[in-house]
Amino acid sequence: MAHRLSSRLTSLLRHRATTTTLHRHITTTLHNHLPPPYTPTLRFLSTRTLRPPRPSRPDIGARARQLQTRRLWTYALTFSCIAGFIVIVINQFQDQLVFYITPSEALEKFNLNPSKSKFRLGGLVLDGSVVHIPSSPQMEFVITDLLTDMLVKYEGSLPDLFREGHSVVVEGFVRGYSDEMREKEEGVLVGSRVLEVTKKARGAGIYFDAVEVLAKHDEKYMPKEVAVALERNKKIVEKEEEERRAGQGEGGVVA
């Protein structure tokens, strides 16, 4: 009897444990598979169609103004570069540009703007002015346009066609002739005829530092503008000489 009751009790306990496990399994399964309780807010959010945000309409006017400003800056920068390049080229060209002038014009230009001193000087070699300064590699001579005499210093050998009394063209720079330089050279040349011939040129306060003596064709070679200036100066000198002689004649008659 006791054995039956024990068996019966064990069977009931096993059945109850099985029922409890099955109940837990069913509950877990239903919880995992059934939908959540109905709520209007969740249903609205779950059924609402998600649309991408609508892009804002581009401002065409602002874009056009931006492009116009950029274009104007590009034009301004381009024109500035071109203008700067032109200015540089003109300055370089002016620095390399050399004019044919006479001693009178060289003196005038140098007095007006001493920074622009590079010229091609044309005229006649004054008779008796060519000299080699002792203890110096330089040759000296005077170029004249019949009105103004200019002392020329040149380091090197003079061309074979170089002659006193003939035309010559020299290229170089007009420079200041200090009293110290003049006194030193006059001390070396004291007592010579050259000093007397070049006295007028040495008193001008400038000299021409020649880097090249040009004698291209023959002894008559001379730029056209220099030849015209010499012819004009020759007429001026002749006129002044005639007036001087006429004044001397009138003075003699009155006496």
C-alpha cells in the first residue's frame, strides 16, 4: 500500500513538472511571436512613408553674382599681369636704347636727368686733343659739335680710321668730372699743347666714359642726326664770326 502511494505521488509530481515546463514554453513562444499590443502612435509611426527631404530651391541670382564677381577678379588679375609685363619690357627697352646725340645735347640731357646718361656721342675729333695720360691705360680726346667740347676717356686701342679733325661716334656714359680729377690730370699735362686745346672741355664739369669707339665705314661715317646738328652749328659759328668781324670793322671805321 505504501509502495503504491509513493509511486502515485512520484507520477503526479512528474506530471506537474512537465505541465509547468510546457506552460512556460507556450508562454515564451506566444510572447516571441505575437504582435505587441495596439497603440495608435506606434501604428502611425510604423505605417508612415519615409520620404527624402525636399532640396531647397537654388538661388540663381546669387549664383550669377558669384560668377560675375569671380570673372571680374580674373579679368583684373589678367590685365594687371599684362600691364606689369609691358612696364618691365618698356623699362628694359629704354635702358638698352641708345640715342645718337651731340656734345651739346649730351650736356643738356645730363643736367636735366643725370640718371639717364647712356648715349652714342657723335661729332668731330678736335685737332690736337688726342693724348695718352702717363701711367694710365686710358686715351683721351675731345669731341666737338663746334659749339660744345666734351672730353672723352677710352681704355683700349683706337680704330685705324680714327683721325683728328674727322667724324667719330663713341658709345658710353656721361659722368661727372670732379675738380680733383681735373687738377690731377692738368698736373700731369702741364706745359703741353694738349692742355691748352682741351681746356674748354675740362672746364665743363663732365666727361664721357667711352666703352666703344665706332668707325664702321670710313672716316666720313656719321649718323644723320649728328651730321644735321653739325651743319646747323657750323652755320651758327659762321654767323657769329661774320658778326664779330662786322663789329670789328665798324669799330675800326669809327676810330
